[in-house]
Amino acid sequence: MMQVRIAGLSLDDNTEQPMLLLVPAADDGSAHGARRALPIWIGHAEATAILLALQGVEPPRPMTHDLMKAVLETVGFAVSRVEITRLEGGTFYAALVLRGEERELAIDARPSDSIALAVRFGCPVFVAEDVFDEAAVEVTEVDEEEEVEAFRDFLEHVDPNDFMS
């Protein structure tokens, strides 16, 4: 497993689907030119939850991931880490690793939900090296502020009906 960090959150130019870019945690972004990043397409609600947590914004009422954090803490658990474990048929799978007083549990979860919780708990995110090697792409330097601003602009203009099933 390799530790990663969020390098950016943006919209796919073709589909306007939110995309999370993960890079190795050891990559400080100071090198010019290309580097490898793992793109994971996620839902609008999860992207919003991640963005709000990254910015330290507390909504007036708890969002789903805030509620999950409160429930976990109330029953004596914390998210100790997130592990993106495999890629099958274009779908990423993750484990949410919980730590309690007397035990540790791994729960199957979507990477987007897991990362939304990881940001709230301030815990590390890991990706299996074979998954990173298989799905990572070469990217030029990511301007994180520009990507976040583009996503903020999207959020300001999105129709709430887009979130309905």
C-alpha cells in the first residue's frame, strides 16, 4: 500500500462528472512537468462533501458524512485509515478501517464516501500499489486552487434536481 493525498477535485471536461485526483503523499508537487495521479470519478454529493470538509466549512445541519462521523464517535470508533484495495471492471473498491477501544474493523465502502470521512477524521488514505500502477495517469502540474475554484463555480450553478435519483 502507498499513502496518497488529494491533489485536486475537478470536473471531467467531457461529462461534467466530479473527479478526484490522488497523488503519492511523498509527491510534494514541486517537480515541474508530468507526474502520476490516480483519477477517481465520484458523485456530485460526495464531491461536495469532500470539498466542504477540505475547506473546513461546517453546514448548518449535518450532511451524511458529518452524521456518520458523529455516529462512529458516539459508539467509540474512529476512522484510522482508508484503503483503496482493488479495481474491477472500472470500479474502485475501498475499505474503511475503523479503530475502537478493543478492536479494529474493515468495512467495504466506496472510495468517495471513505475519503469524505477520511478528510473529516484527518486520517491517511492508502492505495494498493497494483491498483495505482494500473489506473494512474500522467498529468501535468495540478493547480489545486484553480481546480477548487472551478468546482466552486460548478456548485454555484448546479441545479438541485441533478442530485435527485
